[in-house]
Amino acid sequence: MAAYFTNKEVSIASLPQYEQVNFHPISKNQRSKALTILLISFLFLLLPFIIFNQLILSDPLATFVSVFTLLFIAFKCVDVILKQSKYGYALREKDALFRRGYITTVTTIIPFSRIQHMAINQSLFDKLYGISTLKIYTAGGSSSDIAIPGLSPKIANSLKDAISKQVDSNDREAI
Amino acid sequence: MIEKPFNQPQRQSIIGILLIFFSLSYKLFKGLWALLLLIIIKGPADNTLQYILIPLAVGFLLMIVYSYLYYSRFLFHVDYEKEEFVLTKGVFSTEKINLPFDKIQQVDIKRSILQRIIGVYSLTIDTAGSKSNEIQIRALKENDAKSLSNILTEAKVEGSTKDNQEGNTEFKENQKLANTWVYRIGTLGLLKVGLTKGFLRGFIIITTFIFSIYSKIKTNLEDATSLLEEKLTPFIDTNFHNFTLGIFLLIFVLLLSMLVTIGEVFIRYFNLQIKQTAHHIEVEMGLRTNTRITFQPRRLQRLRVRTNPIQQFFNLNEFVFSLASSENDLKNSKISVPGLSIEIIKKGKSFLYDGRLIKLDSFHKPHWLWFRRRILIIFILFSLLISSNLQYDFSNWNLLILISTISFIILVLYQWLLFQKMKFGFTEDFLIVKKGFWTKSEDIIELYKMEGVSIKQPFWYRKRNVYNLKFHTAGGDLTIRAVSDEFVKKINYLLYKVESTNKAWM
């Protein structure tokens, strides 16, 4: 039936293990940036609302909403602090790995041969803290795309170059 | 040299002018309907003729001229030497599109109602890029549409087999040619599909019928009951009357919804035909818009086979093809073909996967946390439901509690069965996921077509080393929840399979 290919048995234990990869941490400035955004949204959006409500409106529903939002922001702060240590990226010969999230830790692995294109983004706050985000896009929907935040522009660029070199060499092999 | 079709620049069918004119008029009407309405409501004024009708007439005249020009300048041909499809179009500015064969993703033939009336087909050529890159020829005679579609799809295959490095292709080619088949589903087949589609509906219909028969028997018995019961009859009668009325209403609603499903099935799958040619699967179906999709096995990203016990009894199975898609039309890329016999399912699988064996020898099951999670969700939903009803003063609390306990137990049992039925695993070339207690489905993904994988671990899974997995393909994602790390280790095998191949995957 399928006589045209050889079929050696592959022992899973002998294959490279993704679990043993050492992840590189991202810049601590990512945490500072996220906290700054939270602080600003608290100071300029929630706080005026609370003051306005307490002094003028004093609507119980508005109070409930503001307490809820306050709790949410507090929760986000804790999340931002906890997940900093979970961020990590790694390149292997043939794929890129990216890990993130504390509540749910997600590790995404994308083989270089499946990468469509890449982009480096730098938002206003990113510029303030001297970091940037490397985005890696695949052909499928957006769910397999990854965005590695908290990279210094230099690292982001060199990562991008390294990956596109691998992508190119993969393409050449294919031809 | 033999004269090849479409090698000279040519126009679409002349009736295409009508189509262009209609779509222009439609656009005009969409822009001006408010104005027209105003005129109609206000009634014709003295200067209506002068200011409205004359410009309108001039506009129509211009539109006719434009339609003709558009038609006459819309030229296409196939350049066999350069291996590309060439299209020139545009009235005021001319646009020339050269589409190399190897950039063609898919060729579809469709028909809208208008096109059906005037007897033409539209042919769409999808390219690898975004939606704006696609080419549409809107008015082609049936023969032209079909032969052009065949030429382009075949040309595309030649282009891609050239850089196919696998040897022995000729042998395979011949084998494939010998095994072509066509399968059509007629009115009766569609009726069967429509009737067996929603299982819940069918189930409820059966139970209500049983209930109504039961109540009839009971009323007959009641006629013959003793005087003792006669004292109670007023009470029973009114209750009973309401009960039977309710049942009739229920049956009516169910039958109606069933009719709607059957109608839907007929509209979607009218004249359904699935065909395997030497290199392609061709699917043709639809009443409102006639769709024809042709794809190579290479483009298939994920395959699902679906059935339920009633459908199994009638030998009805469903294929769901997920094809490589651009981000914008994810929905379009899923094609479901119901009402297939098990032989066709087997033949289709063997064509799509080169006859390789798709069978799980050893499989994995989800961790029992999967079951616990489902139960927790159901429990929370029930508590919310009951607590939201607390404010009402129910006279029969016992009944409510009884009903909710029974339905809770049924749901838990159902989840348990689902949990038992779920299995998944890697074979040499495939990821296979089987699930479902009533609607049984089997998902198949060829390993080398994977675009990436996400390994997720919520913190409440950490202690037990349990993970959720999400497999990404160009035709959508597949999630498996609560898997043990024994299975997660096999991700390394998956990566090995993806990274050690350079076969084209979409």
C-alpha cells in the first residue's frame, strides 16, 4: 500500500523533548508597563467616577459597579505580578516556543515551516519602557498566532532575523 | 498543434450584459429607494417628469451603455505557454490580471437565483492571498464554466505535481484514475437526512407520541371506571383536557420545527453530488445558490465523520471537510456533506489519505477531571436556575425539586457516557479524536498539516499534571481537554512529524 516510504520506528523518548527547553525570561519592564496602564486607568477613569458617585450621584448600583471594578483592577494587578515569571520564549532549530499566563499557563509551539510572516509592534507605553512586541503569524486563524511582549527592540529584531533565516532555509530545503 | 479551449481572449456569455445591468440597477435602487418612496407618497407633481423621470431615463440609458462596455471589455483566456490565467477588464481604467496556475487555490462554480433564471454560471477563482485577489466571471454557459473549471484545476495539479518529489507518482496516478466514483443524493435521501438530523427533536417526538397514546388508553379506561371515580371526574377532566391540549400543541410545534429542518436540508443540499476525480473531490449542492467546490486532498486540513444511531440504521454518514482558509472566511471553508453511505465514507477516506490506515490501536482517555469539570458546570447552572426561582412563591416546591433532581441525574449520566466514549490518540500519520454518545464523531488530522500546538495548564491542573491541548491547523483548531502528561509527551512526536517533512500542506 504505502511502499514508497521507509518506516523506521521512532521512539518518542529519543526525540527532542520540548519540556526540557530553557525558556528565556522577558524584560521586567513588561510588568511595569502593565501596572502603569492599570494605575492610569484607575486614576483617570475609575477614581473620578467613584468621587463623582460618592459626592453627587450616590446611586447604590453605581457603588456596586465601582466596587466590582476596583476588585477587578486589584485582581489584574495580582495577575500581572504573578504572570511575569511565567513569560518565556525559546527558539530551537526548527520551531519557536512561547509560554505565558499564570492562571492558565499556555505554551505554544510553532514550527518555523508554518510561519507566514512576523511583525514588531511598539505601543506608546512600550516606547516609554523601551520594550516591544514580536508578533508571529501563521496561516490558520488568529488562534495560533503568538505575540511575545517585553522584548527590547534589539532582541526583538535579532529574534525576528533569526527566525526568518530559519524560515528561509526551510523554504530552500523544500525546493 | 491541437486547438486548446480558451487560448484566445474571449468574452463571457452575451447574456452577461443583462446580469451587469441588473446588478447596476440594484445598486442604483439601493441608493435611491428613499427618494423613490418619497415621490410615490407625495404623488406625481407637475415637474416630476422633468426633474425625475428624464434623468432616470438618461441614467438607465447610460447604464445600458456601461453594461455593454463592461461586457465587451471583460476578456479572459488561458495562456498555456506561460501557465497562467489572464483577465482584462474595466471600462474607464483597464485592469489586467495574470494569475499563474500555481497560485490558484480553488475554483468554484456557483449560481444565484437570477443566474439560474437566465441560465448562466459564475466561476470564482480563489487565490492564496486575501479575498480581494479573487477573480469572478459572472456569466458563463454551463459547458464553458465546467470545462474552464476543469482546465484550471487540472493545470493547477500539473503545476503542483511537478515539484512533487515523491517517486512512483505514475503508479499512484493510474490507481487513482481507476477508482473514481460519483455519489448522488436524491429527494428520498435528503428526506431521510432531514428526518434524522436533530436527535433531540426526534427523541422528544417519540416520547410525546407515547405519552399521547398512553393518555388515550387512560381516557378509554376512565370511561369504564366505577362510580367512585365519577366524583373525581370534574377535577381529572379539566386537568386532563389541559394536558392533552398541551401535548397537541407540543407535537404541532415539533412537527413544524421538523418541517423547517427538512426545508433547510433541501435548500442547502438540493441535488447533492460528491464526486472523486483523478486528483480532486468535487462537491456540488444547493437550491438557492448552487455551490460547486473542487479541492485536492492536499488542501484538506481536517476531516470529520459524523453519524448517530438512527442515521447509522439508515446508512447515513456525514463528512465535514475543513479546508485551508484565509482568516476572513473561516466559515466558508467548512463543507458538510450528509447522507453518505459507509462505503463512500471508506472510499473517500482512502482517496484523501492515500489508502493509509486510520485506526487507533491504542488510545488515550481524558483524565477524570474532565468529568468533574462538566459536573461542576452543570451543578452551578442548576443552582443558579433554582436560586433565581426562589423569589417566586411556588405551591408545588416538591415537584420542582423532583424534576430538577431527575434532570440533574440524567445530565450527569449523559456526561458520564460522553466521558466514557471519548478517546484520542496518535497513529503514525494521524491525530484521531473520537467522541459522542449519541452523535458520534471522528476527527482526523494529518500530523504534518499541523500549524502549531498550544499546551494549556490552568493552575488547578498543576498538581495532577493534567493539560488541555489545542491543535492549530489552517482549517481551524481542535481542542482536547484534560489529558495526562503521558499523552502530552507525544507532542514531541507530532513536532517531529511536522518538522521533518517538506510536503506542501495547503
